[in-house]
Amino acid sequence: MKKIGILFGQENSFPQAFVDRINQKAEKNITAEFVRIDKVMQAEPLDYAVIVDRISQDVPFYRAALKNAAICGTAVINNPFWWSADEKFFNNALAVKLGVPVPKTVILPSKELPDDTTDRSFRNLAYPLDWDGIFNYVGFPAYMKPFDGGGWKEVYQLHNKGDFFDKYDKTKQYVMMLQEEVIFDDYFRCYCIGGKHVRIMQYEPRNPHHLRYEHGKAPASKKILDKVKEYVIKLNQYLGYDFNTVEFAIRDGIPYAIDFCNPAPDAEVTSVGQENFEWVVETAADYAIERAKKQKDGLDNLTWGEYVKTSAAKTPLVNAKAKPAKADVSVGVVDHAIETEGKVKREKVVKAKKVEEPKKAKK
């Protein structure tokens, strides 16, 4: 019997629904349960064919246990080694190399010295930084946020230099990113599961958390939705995430990837809504079963992204030819209105502006 486990923290609705859905499918020799860990010994398995990780970003003990399980053959969703190495600034740099539009972004050293360091630890860092060069590149308004954070923690909206320095002084030991604000006409949050199953959801990040998944808004054009889908798949296949969300701000008909390092994305029914919840439960359950069927004891059953593969093969990233899986795309609250008059009007506006997408970066 192969077991699928889910490792989670404070969330309530998704873990139970995920386990119940797998067990309801009654797949031969496959069952699902909440992960239970009573001891972790080096190079010994946890007795799960698949573990869906929803919490190790907050619990280092779990991350170490999952790496050990992966060595023993567990298919961990998401790859704990890559998740440990990844962060948002790298994500943006990779997107630029892949030709996916992103806001102008710089990384900043922490305002306060990290523990166990002194000013002598930073002798390679210029003081002061080239603030004028940074501000001229990014511009205002802008956002500042941790380069490896999530959950909208320590995120600041900035309007000018004075505002920046006032907020920067409060960031303690966080390594921050300063990022151009994209004034958007539309915004989407997109689930991506298995690097091929995509759910595009209307989203309004300026609303209170429980009201961010919008309903009833005029739909985007098919051209924009197709481009969003293309970028979602490309980013997740290069990063190697099995379960992730990507956010896009649409400006002048161009989707800008705003945030795509969310390997434990919100899936609570109270925030994403019943239709999106049903999609993510069903798709995640099917994908976990698929991974369990393919899992082989004692082998590496992790997903490694195209970035890592091209690096190992010494293939230039910008020339790499990823082989995208056949996409399964679900457009959440906008799918029912794609063919409406509103869609035609939106397409005409976009075409009238004659917006050209940024060219792919050259080597």
C-alpha cells in the first residue's frame, strides 16, 4: 500500500478535503492521511510514497525531515532542496532571462547588521549605496518587501525618497527588495499544479484578504489570458515547482509577473471561494495520485526544474528548449464570459495601443 501524506500547519479546510478526496477515489493500493512524525533518523524513510508540504517554510525541523525522506525515495511536493535555495529576487532574474516581463527590481542589504557580524563583515559593500542610481532605475511609486518573504508580511508601499528611507529604517535585519509599482488594469492569481494544470483567478490585492478573489468583473481578452497561461507554465517548469501560484498585473495589455515564489499557496475555502477550492482539491488529489503511481523506492522522485537541468547539462539558459507538458487550463471567475461583448471591447483597446511584448533576453 502506497501512502500519500499531507504536512500542514494552521490551515483547516484544504488538508482534510485533500485527504478525503484521494480516499474517495479508491485508487488501488493508494491511501491518504495526515503525516505523522514521531522520530527522524538519518537515511531512514518516513513510510510515505508522496508528501505534500504545506508548512516547512515555517518549521525548519520539517524541512530537514523532508530532505531526509526525499533521499529515501519519497516524492516531496514541492522539492525541499530547491525550495530551500529559491527566493523572490532570483525568481525575477530568471524571469528576465526567460523573456517574462517583471517589474524593475533591486535587492538591498539589511538595515541592521545580522547577528554575529560587525561593520568589518561588510567591507566589500560600498557606503553609501548608489541611491540615486537605484531610485532612477526603479522609480516611484514603488514597493519594498523581503526578498524571501511571503504572506504580505513587511510589505511597504513607497511614494518618494523620504518615504523610502523612513520605511527602510524600520526593516531591521530583513534583506529587502525595492520594486517598481505596476499600476494595473487587471490582476490575476494563478494556481499551477504539476507544471501543466493552471487555474487563472481574478484577484484584487488591494482588497482585504477575504475579498481579494473577485467575482463578476469584466473579463480579460483571450489574448491576455493565453499569454498569462504561457508565462505560468514556463515559470513553473523552469523553477520546478509542483504546486505554486503566480500573480500577474496587467498593464497596457502586458502581463507582468509580480510574485511567483508561493510554494505553499493559500487554499482555504474561506478565502479562495468554493469554485477555486473545488478545483485545487481535485487537481492536487489527482496529481498526488499520479506521483504515487510513478514513485520508486530508493530513487530520486523529486521534480527538478529546467533551470537546474540546463545548468547540469551546461546548456545556455536563454537558448534552452524546455518541453512543456500539455497544459490543462481552467479560467476561474472569468471563464463564463470570455465570448461576451466586454471581451471584444477589451481586445480592441489593447490592439489600438499596438503594445509590443518585450523581446526575449539575448545571451
